[in-house]
Amino acid sequence: MKLTIFNAIVRYVTLFFVSLTSMFNSAGIETSLISVNNSNKEKNLDVINSVIEYDTITTYSYNVPTGITHVLTEGQDGVVYLDKDGNTLKTIQKKIDEVLEVGLGKYGEYTGVITGYGPDCYTCDGRGYVACPTNTGKYINLVDDGIYYDDAKFGEVRILAADHREFPCGTIIKITNSDIKEPIIGVVLDTGWGMRNAYNNGYIHIDLAFATEKGLVFNANSNTSFSVQRWGW
């Protein structure tokens, strides 16, 4: 706001005071006029709202399949107030640079069979321990810990069994087929005879863990897409 308006108000109040004094100065009180000089009256105090665009930082990983890109950090533009000379008066929102992870690793797209299993399957011992340790060395138990794993990067994911010769422990896989309404994101923490036998015969078989096989309704689908998002831990 320019200070011109302020100067006008001061002058108006001063004249008004002088007028009142003149009208009611019947007692002979001496009056004087005080003038206010403002050397800054022509300065403009307007500020500019400026958007600072975020930058994109790209990293590369052989742990991620070629053709896959992960957004590690969402980018966000910053907002600052500038004066007319371009100097920053105040930062309203700091910019957050976008960080991308681009895969350079082994290609990870497959088509195969998916089935469901529980810790009480006919080839299982019923105790529920999986074959793989986590990246901290812990062994998940399907009975005590459940069928989900909280991954540091991908969040809560389902536990999968697969042949470890193709899918190392810790591999993250996105699973889709016509029978699954929403893609399933899972982590390979287990294995089994069926998966190994399928791999020996040239095709992919992955098992999706459930709490139990009693009353389990999960039809085998032989036209399932498996998209690896991360190779191992």
C-alpha cells in the first residue's frame, strides 16, 4: 500500500483540528500549525507472491528392474514474498525437490500361475514360519504375525511364496489378473515345492499367503501378470 493515503489522512486531521481550534478559541489560546513531512511518501511497499518450482533429482538402482521408476519423494513448489527489487521478504512454503529412482536392473515382467496357501497346507508343518528372513534378520510367522509385511519403502504388502532362484527373498511383486479387482503388492518371504517344481518345468508359479486354507476361496489363475518392483532386499 502506498503511503500517499496516509499523508492525506494526516493533512485532513490537521486541518480539522485547526478549524475546531479557530471556532472555539474564545479564550484567546494561541494556536500553531504543525506540518508533517514524509520523505517516503513516494515509496511503494507492495510485495510480490512468487512460486519457486521444485527440481527433479534422478537416482539409479540395479535393485529396481529396467523400465520401472519409483517416486521416492513427491515434489512440491515453494512460495516466497519478494520486494520490488527481488529480495526475499518471507518464505511461506519451502520447495521440496522430487526424487526419482530409475531402474537399471534385470527386466522383471512375467506371466504365470497364482494360487493361495495357508500355514495349514498339506505340505506345511502348521507352525507358520516362512523361509526367508527379513532385512533385519527376523523370521515372520504367518500364525502369530499375520499375512502382511510392513516394508520400509512399499508399506504394508502381502506375503508371497516363490522360487528363490528367480525371485530372491525380499523381492517386491505387483500381481494382476482378471480375477483380482485391485493389483496386489507382495513381498517374497517364502517358497514351496510347487513353486520350485514349476520353475524346473519352465513356468512361473507364485503362492499368495492366507491365514488358513479352511474355507479358502481363491481360484488358481494361469494368466497372471507378475511385475517385479524391486529385486530382493
